[in-house]
Amino acid sequence: MLLEHCRWHPQLTADLNLDPFDLETIAKELVDFHQCFHDAYGRSEHHRLGLAYFSGLMSNAEAKSVEPIALEFLDQKSVRSLQMFMKNGRWDHDTMLRVHQEMLAPLIAAPDGMITVDPSDFPKKGKESVGVARQYCGPLGKTENCQSGVFIGYSSDKGYGLLNCQLYMPESWFSPEQEKRRRFNMVPEDLVFETKQQIALRLINEIVAAKYYPAKWVGADAAFGSDIEFLNALPKDLLYFAAIKSNTQVFTKKPKVGIPPYKGHGRHPTKEKVLPGQPKPRTVSEIAKSGRLSWKTVVVAEGAKGPIIAKVARIRVYMSRDGLPAGDQQWLFFRQNDDGKIRYAISNAPKKISRSEMVKASTMRWPIEQCFQEGKSQVGMDCYEHRSWPAWHRHMTFVFLALHFMLRMRLRFKKNSVVDGSLGSQNTICSTSSQVAEFRGDV
């Protein structure tokens, strides 16, 4: 069998405290889980190659790119086949992604859940990989050659996972000079430049429209939370809890604005400004240091070593755009963890929302970062050597499946599990269409 010699990633076995019998069970569970995606493949050879790639991501191999996976789980002659399978094989990874979303929903979706959005960056050398450019790279903390993707996740009290993503294509990639490179990397001909915010809004709306993942919140990192237009464009029936940068300016009191009086020389004023004597905007970091906040020590979560404590505070503010108050009054939320750093977030939650509910919302944005950490440290999220548009997205889809499978194993064995044990074990891996329909409320 393909997995007879599979060496599981040690973190998986450590998390679950597995014995040799459990490992044999997991090998069978992995094959059964992968079988659920059979409809995505065009022929049996694709299924064989897909299982090998999926198994390679779950193993403890140091290198998780195509060649070492093929050599470990197939043979030398299959290296080229696996490369072609990922780049231009005639199989439907969109179907695989849809089935993944349908199967994951009954495990983690809840009415008060949070749809989360976050970018993740991947340092790359050279100029040939699709979407690569000199841009800010989070892992390196500076502008460097890298690829960047926009990822959509979901979290609730029941669990968390990644749902969808799209590679960000810098505007330079749409120049006539890059046409040959776009064709070689199989970039869709109808693809047009979109900002990360535009990509995120489209992906969020797709998740909402599918109705698998009911949500009360949208969570976003500072790259999105500091963009007022992005926040205003989010689905109106969802609340947002979005991180913002420390230099974000807000008004603690709404000032009067108007056209300043003419001073008798020069052009007559035509643009509204904050009138003299009215409150000025301040950065959120200045407010945090003002000594006027009412901080409260709270338990934000239960960790493996005991409760996780933080200090939180909140005030009502108006966002500032071009020096003027923008939109309605919102919550500015401060959270100081034990490292002493203060993190800031803005939320359109109603004025009467409890502090405890906002504390909970502040913790629900974290799981997407946990997905990135697990993905990169355990299942090869950043170990790929693919250059093409299809292969990048197919790789990420397999990463989603690997994280999904790890969640199922935590539920299956429930040993030292970080997931709510009340969910119980899953006797059948593949949810039937009737189960999915019942979950969505279609029946």
C-alpha cells in the first residue's frame, strides 16, 4: 500500500499521543479521506498522484516539493508525472475545494462564527514564479522578492480551518512585457489586476453566498482593517473586528467641520476641514499611552499551561480619513498581552455589546494565524517549488486538506486535543449530500 512506509510528521503524533495501532488506523483514515475527493480527478492515475502528493505533505520529510514526494511515495519515473499533474493535469481542483468546504462545515461552523481574512507571504528567488515581485514580505519583515496570497479562514468555538485563497498578482505582472511569462505560468487570460482588498471582498462574499458557514463576524488583519473602504464594503449583516496599525488616527469626540472662513487673501476655501477649536485626530498608540483608559484584566483563553491572561480596554471613536471624521461611531479595542505589546482593533459592533463578547471576538481572529503556523511548520505550505498559477492554487488546496485531515484526527482520537471534545468522533469521513443540506437549512 502507498502509505506502508509513511513517516508521519512528529507534531501530529505528539499532539495526539498516538500508539502504533493508532498510526495504522490513521493510514487507513487518510486513504478513506482522500477517496472523498475522487470526483475531482479525471482518471485513476490522477487519484494515485493526488494521494501521493497529499501523503507527502502529511509526512515528516524535510523537503515537501514534487521531486522528493515522488521519490518517497512513487518512483523516479513518476517525478515528471507529478509535476504535470500539479501544473496542467486535467483534473478539477475547484471541485476538490468545494468538497473540502462542504465536509469541513459540519465540524466547525456555528451561528456566531467568524470569517477571517489574512495575507500570507512566501519568499522566492528569481523572477519566473507566478506573481513574484519585490514587495513587503511578512516572514522577512521587509520588502523582498516573494509571492503573496490572500487567504480566507473560519473559526468558531468548534474549531477552525482554511477555506479558500487566491494568489495576489502585482500590477507589474499585467504589463505587455510580462505577457510571455503569464502564458508560460498559465495565468488565466481573463484575470485582471485586483488589490488584496478586492480579492478578499470577492472571496468573503463567495463564502457567505455558499451558506455553509454562518457567521456573526468578519475578522481581518491590519492590512485590511486600516482600509476604511474595505470595511465599508463588507457584507452589511456581519460585524467586523479588524486589526489596525498603531499610527491609525481616530477622533475620540466628533468635531464640527465646515469650510474655513476666507482670510482676505489667496483663494477662497472650498474643502471642509475641522473647524478651529474642535478636537483633533490622535493616533491609537497615543491614546493607549494617555493614561486615561480603563484597563481590565481578563482571561482570553484556556491554554495548555493554564489560562491566558491579557489586559483590555475599549472606547468609542470615529475613524479619521484625510483629517475628517469618517462614518459612524465605532469601538476602538485595545489588548495588551503578557509580552507588553498593545494590539489595536476597530469594530462596528453595537454600542451595547458586552466587553466579554468583544474579548471573544479578539481571540477568534487568531486561528487563521495558527493555520499558517501549522501549515508552514507541519504540512509544507511554504515548501513548494511550483511556478505556475494552477500549481500554486492546487498546492494550497492540498494544504487545506492536510489541515482538515489533522482536525479530523484530533476529533477521532481526542487525546490532548485542542478541539472541543463535545463534537464526538466521526464515524464516517465523507458527509453525505443530505447531511450537508440539513446543515445549511435546505431541508
